Amino acid sequence: MQDSEIVDLYWQRSSAAIRETEKKYGGYCQTLAYQILANREDSEECVNDTWLRAWNAMPEQRPSLLGAFLGKITRRLALNRLRDSRRRKRGGGEAALCLEELDECIPDRWNSVESQMELRELSQAIDRFLAGLDRDRRDAFVSRYWYMAPVEEIAQSLGQSKGGVKSGLFRTRKSLKTFLEKEGYEL
């Protein structure tokens, strides 16, 4: 079923929307949540919460890219769940490591409610930065910091060494920081 047909089902408030969404995007959302949470049960719960959020958001939004819309919801829910779990027990994991690596480029102050407009502009600046990267660097960066993939997995998919990917990510973060400073962001 096409995305537009699935979105129409949401707008009609048909329960078939959830079934079709799960059929088409269940694996994608499950993988995304698991990359962040590293726990099957938590990931499944997160994906179920994604369907509920999508159901509640659809009357006000009509996403043109349903997969990206669902991925964004899943990622946000998984990161919130991870943050809550880390508060309860100071744990680590791949997602925590990814976020820690990005702290040097994008400080936490961008998470405040008052900064939503600035955050949108920052997102557009990051998109411009990523568009200027070669494909391997962009794929490594997005895999690591959007999908929270382990460095070993990225290295394997790109046919590179783990050390090569690590140093490439370090250089890319450094370049991103320089790029954002030139764009006027005080980091």
C-alpha cells in the first residue's frame, strides 16, 4: 500500500491504518528503536507508542514522507525512554555514546522549548553541511548519529576499518563544528 493511502486511512480514522503502517514500517521502526535501546521489549513498546502517536498526530499533520515521520517519532520516543532509564540507573550504551560524541558540536541548550525556531534553523544548517559531504562520510554520519549504529556495523557496511570510521566521524564532527561556527552558531 502506498504511503498516501495509509495516511488517508489515518484521516478516515480507520483501524486498518495501524495494520498497514505496521506491515510496511514495523521492521524499520523496530530496528531504529532497538539500535537506541538495545532491548527487544522496550523497542516493541516504543514502536507501539509510535503507532499511537501517529494516530493522534495525523488529524493535524499530513506527512508526505510517512517513513521519515514515523522514524522521527520512534527515535524521539526511544531517546526519551533511554534518558528515563539512564536517570533510574546510570547506564551507558551506544545511544548514550553517540549523544556524548555530538555534545562537542551541538550543545544541550538547543533542547529548550524557547529555542524551537533556532533548532529548525540549526537543522537546516546541518542538512546543508551533510549535502556537502561525500556519500561515505554522510552515510557514516547519519548511520551513527541518526540511527545510532555501532561503529563496527558502520565499518562493515562501508567496507572500512573500525579505526577509519572512528577517525572519519571525528573529522566530520570537527568539520561540522567549524561549519556551524561560520554559520553564526556559538558553540
